[in-house]
Amino acid sequence: MPQRQKTNDALSPELIKILKIFGLVSIGLVLLLSFFNTKRANNTGNDTTFRMASSNRMYFLNVRAINYHRETRSDAEMLLFRHEKREIPENKPSLDLVIILNSQKEEAYLYFEPVNTDWPLKIRISRNGKQEEVQLQNSNNSQFLDYVRQLEPWIANDAEFEIKQNSTWIDIWSTPKEKEALKSIVEDYFRLIDERR
């Protein structure tokens, strides 16, 4: 005759079996989900805002760079890319967006390069009766990225841009070719830093 269990025995063999199964399933589930976790904490203290993935850099250099004029700055070990469809005015003020690849740090930057004008720049943007003025200062990479993020919705919607020279507003990025080039520059840059829009 089997011996009866005591009523005060808290861990019966059945309960131990259930706890083992639950524990093993929990550990297995945690391990399985950790393989699919693409967002990992960055505890290095390094700013990865401008970091280029090697695949994005290779795609830009092998596919997209044919649309750009390339300037090599060997003193700084950087490559500068200016879109070939940009307007190059002789006397008129304009603004170029230049993609800069820093091969030492594996980073990409976007620089606002004034043409026939100087800092600070005042830009007026208008579309469908809405108007906004933006003041651009010669600043650091983070500030230039903020400027691009601020202008990007206007660029995507084919807004009209003007730059202030003395007291006169002068059109920039006004032709369809220039607007397409501007969209292309912004798209290529955000792809480089893996910030898809």
C-alpha cells in the first residue's frame, strides 16, 4: 500500500515538476527573444548619431555617388560630395548642401555651404500660403542635422525657398532639377546615417 503524503508537505513531486517545466520554458523564452532584439542599449558613451553602417557607405559610394561631384580632402581624410544638378551661380547667392564622409570616424555629416553670401543666413520658406523664416548659423554637425530635419518636410513638399541678401529676398533651389537634387541629397544623407524618413 502506497504511503500517504503529509498534508503539510509544501513541495509535492507534482509541484516540483510544474516549477521545473515553468522555469525551463521561461529561460528558453528569454533566450529565444534575445536573439531577435535589434535594439540594444548603447553603454559606450559614444555618440552614434552620425555613424555610417559599412553597407550604407558602400551603397552610397558604389550606386549614389555617380550623381555627385567628389572632392577629396586628404588633409582631413574626408570626401565631400556636391550634387551635380545643383545650380552654380556666378553672382547670385545660393546655398549648397554638401555630404561629407569622414573615413577616420566612419561618420557622415551634412554641411550648408553658402555661395556668394556669408553667415548668418536667413531663409524664407513658403508653400500654399504658409510661410516660415529660418535663421541658419555656421555651427556644428548636430546643429546642421537639426536644420536639415527642420527643412526636410518643406523640401519634400516642393516649397519655395528664398535667401536674404542685404534687404532683398532671392530665390534658391527654384528649378525642378534643383528641387529633385535637394530631395536626393537629403534622402541619400539620411540613408547614410541609417535614419530613414
